Amino acid sequence: MAAPHSTMKFWKPGSEAPGVSEERDLSTETTGSPIVFNPHTALTIEKQRQRLPVFKHRNNILYLVESFQTVVIVGETGSGKSTQIPQYLLEAGWAAEGKVIGVTQPRRVAATSVATRVAEERGAFLGHEVGYTIRFDDCSDPHATRIKFLTDGMLVREMMSDPLLKKYSVLILDEAHERTLYTDIAIGLLKKILKKRRDLRLIVASATLDAKKFQDFFNLNESGDASKDTCGILTVEGRTFPVDISYTVR
């Protein structure tokens, strides 16, 4: 014999809402342990920054940026290049006199999340000293923002209104190996901008990148004299967290 169908009850004002007892307790979920384990959370922000593999290359990065117009940096995932290099440039004075350090990301989520982390490390409010610009969301201050994260597409849009990108002193193309449509457009246009603006610096950063091809592309030296090259290469070894690869048994 089939079980009788339960009659649907309407929710009367003042009574308990239907299904409340079956809802999850979100308070217990938000107070649980984080998904990503960070063994250095007990350390200060400055100590955490110093433990990143890219920290020991700080002086080398600043020297290359000062000496070459374009620098290609190859660093493994987790080395800290996305969050630390913009701060090194800011601390070295590359954002003085109202200039901006721009960092492009191929995805909107990456631009917002990295900007949030950098703002936290700087002890600043997101949208002031550190901000981001993505489609339909501009969290930056044209007068206060010194480090600006944006997608490749937004950088191309800025080129339409400001072809020489005059407000930027340094541009960082992060995750350049993804080679999206906007990334390739930005790379081609930036090479032309570098010829017009000798004071502009470009950093091409990636985890897996054919550095030699990018060096040959951005090297504006046509004399054949290696001492006049305009593009340098730096490799950052090491990662923050170990990566284990598991294989299934056939």
C-alpha cells in the first residue's frame, strides 16, 4: 500500500518557516579549519614575505629592472612573484610622482584575489594604495592607487584612451604563458610603446615560459652588440608548498 501523500502547508506569518530545521548551520562551516594549510600563519606578514623563494632575488630583480627596459622572469608557482615583485618596485620608488605599477592577470578572479592579498600585506585598504580594475568593477583610486591589478582586456582598453600608458612606470604581464587573445594583443602593442617610451619598464612573468623567445621578441637592440641588449632574463627556483603527484593503479 502506497504511503499517503503529505499535504502541503502554507507558511503563515508568525509561524516557523518550512524547512528551517533542514537548513545547514553556516556558522559552523565558516569557523572550521581553512582548506589551504599554511604552516607560517603564526608568523608576521613580514616574516612570511621573507620566507618566499623570490625574496632572495629581490636585489637582482631591482637591478635588472633598472638596467633593462624589459625583464623576463620565470618562477615556479608559489614562489611569490605575483605578490612580491610589485611591492619590491613600490618600495624602490618606482611609483613616485604619481606613477602607477600595473600588474595584469589573465582572469578576473586572479586579479581580485592577488590584489586583496597584496593590500593585506601592505596593511592598506583595498582600493586605495592597492587596487584592481576588472570588467564592470573598478576598485581603485586614480589619485591614491600605486599598485593596480587588472585583466589583460582592461589594459588593452586603457591603451585605446591612452596609447602610451603615460601613468604607468612599470607594467607586469603575469602568467604570460596562458597566451589569451588579449595577452597577445597587449604583448604586440607594448613592444611598440616601449620604442616610444624609453622610461617605461616591462616585466614578463610566468611559471612555464620560453624565456629566450620572449627575450628575442622584446630585445630592441639591432646593433648586434650584446652589451646594448634591452631585455634580461631571471629564473626563480623553489616553491612555497610541496606538490605531490599521485597516479592511479591500472
